[in-house]
Amino acid sequence: MAEFLKIKKLTVYVGEDVFLGDIPFFKALMLEAEKMKIAGCTAYKCIGGYGSEVRGKERRFLINFSDPINLPIVLEFVDREQQLEKLYPFVEEHLRHGMAEVSDVNVMVTAYVRKQIEKAAAQRKNPDPKN
């Protein structure tokens, strides 16, 4: 019978035109997560969307008239709850135009996942795989 691991997923929705200093916010957030040794992140560049602003209708001038700018970016970070919580203050402080959500995820424990858990645990200050 399959074994599942209960973890958390932080999903952040932001526009590619949102910056933190001189770099796009989504890149700054990914760098911060990497420093904190968050288990994984996937970034998606979407084809359109809206919230408080419509994204993906503008056109790039003198680059390629058919390429939209200002597209939505969706970032999904996954890790154990205690580890993912370390990223929350950064998101809380710096996310100005976007939204963040947290959800429970059940990850199937495959041989690869088991090895990754052991590897990540060995690299953290507290090498207990339960942390």
C-alpha cells in the first residue's frame, strides 16, 4: 500500500512586473527560499489573469509586439510545516501586489522522495527527518 507524507504548500501569486529592489519579487522570493533550504519550488509563468489588475494585456515596445508583459507568476513552495514557516515573515513583509495561500499536501513517498528527505535532513542544522 502506498505511503504518503503530509507536508505544506505555500502558493504565491504575483506579477512579473513586481520588484523587490532591483530584482523581480518572484526571483527574490526563490533566492530567499533557497537560502532557508526550503525543500522545493516551482515557478509558473502564466498566460494571463487578473486580480486587482489585469495581467498579460500590455505589449513590449521595440522588443516583440506580440509578446505580452506583466504576466502572472505562480510560485509553489513545498516542505514540512516548520521549515516552510521560516519563509512566511519574508512574504508578509515584502509581498505588496499579490496573494499567498497555504494548503496541506499529501506527497506519495517513492524511493526518490525517501532519498530526497534523507538528503535534505542531513543538510539542515537539525538532521532529524521529522523536522
